Amino acid sequence: MSNNFPPDYDEPARGTQSAADQRSSAADGNPYMRQNEQASPPDLDAAAPTLTVNEVRQLNRKAMLFLGGIVGLLLLMAFWFMSSLSNREKAAPKKAGAEVVTTPDLPQVTPQPALVEPAQPIDVVQNAPPLPPPPQSSYDDGYGDDMGASRAPLPPPSLTERRIADGGGQAGQGSGATQGMVPGMMQPPAPIQAEVTKPRTVAKLLNNPDALMVRGTYIRCVLETRIVTDVPGYTSCLVAEPVYSVNGRSLLFPKGTKLLGQYGGGGGGARERVAVVWDRAITPQGVDVTMASPGIDNLGGAGHPGQYDAHWGSRISSAILISMVSDLFKYMGEKNGPTTGVVYPQSGVVIEQPYQSNTAQTVQQLAQQALQEGANQRPTITINNGSILSVYVSQDVDFTGVLRSR
């Protein structure tokens, strides 16, 4: 066979090889194709060490020793507790057989006779008054001497009875009722005083209820003038709600009625309240009503509530200021003033006393006076005008004469 191939058979192979070479060369020059070609992942376990010896964990000897010591201590305590219980059980029966000691009887002693004290002599009164004759009863006079003879004689009165009789006779010398009192008889009882009974209350109808303002009526008014309790003063208010008679038929105080009152100075013992007495009322129609009625709060409590000021700032500040001035004088006197020495001859000790400033003592007295005046200062209660006040009518007011003249 000849080695000569046809020209058509060899050319395709050459063309194929040339095309592959062209693609490889193009891939080398194209950067995008290089990114698509991923390299093989690295082998991470290649450099890992290989364990060839089996490691065995060793126990902590110190921990084991400590644990063993604790267990031994617990066992020792349990043994001691059990032994103490057994010792108590053994000691209990020994106490039951306690030794009994008997004491012999004392020898009998013959009793001695009791000592009898001699009787004390009784003092006899030499100058005793003679005994009065026994009293003659009216029963003996009426039935004769035979009946009186059959009766037993009365014993003589005792010393106590005679003294009572003598005292009663001396007390009754000024009155004829006790002059004939016989000795030995009891004094008559004192007369019983009759108990004074209170008069009974009687219910009655109100006289002309159409013109009557009864006690307990509430009057609401608006304060017209300001109230300050530093000094006593007068005040007034205007009625804000009409006031009718007890049956509600007649108008007694219309709106605008002026109430006049007065109050004292200082709060006194009442805290945050002012005692105002409303003693006069004048209606717009010219009706003048006299009534002494106290002021109350909205719930009926006595006094008008207001703003309370105890003046604590002025009380304390003045005393503190004067005390500081006194301390300043005292300090400067002790620092710059002459000192006086006192020598005790027995011990030979010399004591130096600082200078006592008279000015400091005087200022200290002024501070005490200021503090005392501040303590005596009364608090101030203020009620501003425009406040709603209430008045409690303390007595019945009859408007009969005023309503008839209308």
C-alpha cells in the first residue's frame, strides 16, 4: 500500500487543529474568559496535624483530697452524734434510782405557859357631870304607875351618847326647836330637799310663718371688702341668693342685700379661720335688720377659711441675724482682747480665760428678745374680696311689721 493520502483527507485535520489553536489563543487574550475558568479548590486538610498518641485526662489530686476530707468529717460528726444519743439513754435510768435521805423527828418540848400581861388601870374621871334622870315616856303617863313599874329600868347613857347630847344642846341653844332635846336620843333627820324639775317643753305653732326667718337659715354672700387679720376691722358682703321665709312664701332678703360685720385681729388658736360676726343687714328697699350671726364655711364649720401665714421667715431670720452679729463680736473679742489668768495656789495650775465682750452679751440678749417676739407674733389670715361666704342666722327674725307697711 502506498503512504500517499489524498489531499482532501489531510486538509480537514489541519483545519481543525488550527481552529483549536485559534480558540486557545483567543481565550488567553480575553480577560472575561479567564474569570469564567475557575481553578481547582485548595486542599485545607493537607497541612492538618495527625494525632498519633491517645491523650488521657488526668484527675485533679487536690480536688480528690478535699472531697475525701469533707466526707471523712461528715462521717466523724455522724459517729459523734450517735454516741451522744447512746450516752443519754444510758444515763437516764441512773437518775431514776436517786438516794432518799430520811430526817429524824425533832424531840418533843413541853409547852411553856403563855405570859399574861397585867391589866392596865383605867383612868376614872373625877369631875364627870352628873347623869340626868331617865326620860319619862308619854306611854307611862297615860296608863299609870302600875304599867310603868312593870317595865324594866333603862340603862344609863354611855359617854358617847352624853357627848352627842351635849353637842346637840350647844348647837341648838339659838333655836327653840332643839332646846327640849332629851340626852340619849338620836337627832331628827335633816329635811329632804325637793328636786327641782326642769320645765317641760311645749310644742306650738309658729307665729306668722309668712314673715319669719327662723334660726338656722343659711345666707350666701360675696365678700365686698378684703379681710386681713393683722388688726381688727369691719367688713361687708352682698347677698348672692335670695332668702325667703320659713314657709317660702315671702321674700325677706333679696339679691344685693348688704351684710355688715366685724372681726378681731390675729388668728389666735384657730388655724386658717377667721371669726366674723355679721350683726346688721340692709336690704335694697331700706329695711334695716339687726342680727348677731356668725360666719361659717361651705359645710357649716365655724369661721371663714382663708390664706394662713405664720411668718416663719421673719421670725427666724431676725434671730439668726442678731445671733451672727453676737458671734462675730465674741470671736473678735476672744481673738484680739486681753486674756485673764487664774492661779490655783494648791495645785499651781494657771488657767487663762478669754476676753468676755459686753457687746457680745448685749447682742445675744437682743437675739433672745427678737426670738421671743417672733414666737409671740400672731399669724395672719387673709380672705380676698369676691370670695363666697356663708352666714348662719343665730336667732329668729320677725318681718311682720315690715311686710305690713309694704
